[in-house]
Amino acid sequence: MARSQESFNKKEIQKQKNKKRKDKVEKKLARKDTGKSSFDDMIAYVDEFGRITNTPPDPDRKLIIEIDDIEISTSKTDPSLRADPTRKGVVSFFNTSKGFGFISDMENRQNIFVHANNLLEPIKENNIVTFEVVKGAKGPMAINVKQFRKTT
């Protein structure tokens, strides 16, 4: 007669699985017997102060609000307070043969990519330029780049 292929460890694991299954069935039956799984027991209400309660709100305390009394609007900002999108910077690198370079922003010292297609006039390294920043495919990108000239 052949020896059994089940080891002691395998038998113990099987016993634990069977015990878990049995416990799960018992818990399910206990929940059924208590009857607390009805929908009405699961409903919660919020009172006028934002607290969660199990009692429905009092219909006598209900406020009726006309739809015309509701005002929705955006905040109005003064156009004179709007920041100027034009920035100033120094051309830190520009390769005319490849058609790209970088501008170092004077405000935050950030290097911003510039392409030859976005130039309004020719630039060279160490020129002070004005430009606008937009989001490019790989990060910030300068557009409308032109040399800065002081106006007197």
C-alpha cells in the first residue's frame, strides 16, 4: 500500500482553511439573524449644522429659497492689477546654426528655451531681451522675443 502524499503541514493548512470557511458561514448567519442589514438602518441624515444624525430633518424648519435670490459670479479683478506677461532676461546661449538657445529670466533666474521661429528680431548671446513665457512640450518656452531697448 502506498504512503499518503499529505504531510502534516498540508493537513494543518487544510484544517485552517476549513475553519475559516466555517467561521465565515457562522458570521453570515449571525448577521442575518440580527436583521440590521435593512436599507433604513443604513440611512444617515445631515442636520442644519452639518452633523450626521439618524433622524430625518423636521419639515417645519425647511427654508424656501427663490432661485432668483441665488447669485453666482466670478470675482472681478482690476485689469490694472493684472501682471504684465512680458518678461526681461539675458540670452545665456544661442546657436544661430541650429536655431535655438536659452534665456535666463532676470526675475527668477530660470533658464527658458527659445527657438528661432519665436524671434521677432535677431538676437545674440548676452543681449537683454523681452519675451513672453508659454508652456512648451518639454517645459517653459519663450515667444515674441525681441531685444530690449530703453525708452526715454
